[in-house]
Amino acid sequence: MKRIVSLWACLLVLSGLAFAQAAKPEEPHSIGGDLDHAVANVEKEFVSAAEAMPEDKFSFAPTNGEFKGVRTFGEQVKHVAAVNYIIAAGILGEKPPVDTGGEAGPATVKTKAQTLQFLKDSFAYVHKAMATINGQNAVEAMKSPFGPHMTTRLTLAIVIPGHCFDHYGQMVEYLRMNGIVPPASR
């Protein structure tokens, strides 16, 4: 009986060693990589929520209660995309590669398809910006894209998930007001 137990223990240890050798070593974390991971998480939630709203409801804004002057669902999406571009351009130290229309988004982006493409392209640009952040430049002082004050790449990068989730929360309410369960809640 001791031989059988010893044999099983030996096989278990050997299989564990073989598995450990076959597994890829974990990639070391990087500032840009960790920030990009946070962006990827919010991107998944935000884009799926934007895709869930039917085109005929993209112009929806609540009216029952204190909602005078709030953005429509589509305007929320365009605003987030525009700000994504503005912040990513600030991180990269360049002008946005597209007309952002300020923080509102370009007037030429009107349909759901155009809005979703603008949004997805903005996240691609944000991923490009995140890849440039490292230990040497993360906290270097730089001009803010939102005024004359100074900021850092790290500060700008942290704003993106927070800003997206702020508007995501509003979009969830708009979806539910239209009888749509947000994809993340299904």
C-alpha cells in the first residue's frame, strides 16, 4: 500500500513539474500595460452598452424629472469618444488625428454606425497612447489638453476609465428606461 501511495505521490509531483515547465512564465507588469488593461475593461463594457441601444433610440434623453439639457444616448457616446481622442493625443504629445468637435464629438458623426466607429477608433487610439507610458515618462510634467495647467501622462491615463465609467452609468440608466438590459447585466 505504501508503494502505491508513493507511486501516486511521485506521479503527482512529476505531472506538476511538467505542467509548470509547459506553462508560459507570467509577463512582467508595466505601467502602460496595466493602464491598457484598465482601458480594455471599460472598453468592453462601454462598447457593448453602446451597441445594445437601437438606432432609433440613440436620440433618447430622459424627460421625466430633472433632465433638462442632458445629452442624448448618442451624444454620451460621441462625447466619450471625443474625450478619449483628446486625452490620448495629450498623452502622445500630438493633436488628435481626427476632428473631435471639441468634447461634444464631430457634427458629421450622426448615425449609430458612425458613432460606434468613432468610439471604437477612439479606443484604438487610446491603446496606442497607453503603450507609450513607462516608468520614465509616467510622471513627467506636461501641458494638459484641457487648459493651461500642468499634468502627467499617468494622471491623463487614469482619467479615461473613470470618465468612461461615469458616462457608462448614465447609459445604463438610458438603456433600462427603454426596456433594455445592459449586456454586462445579462
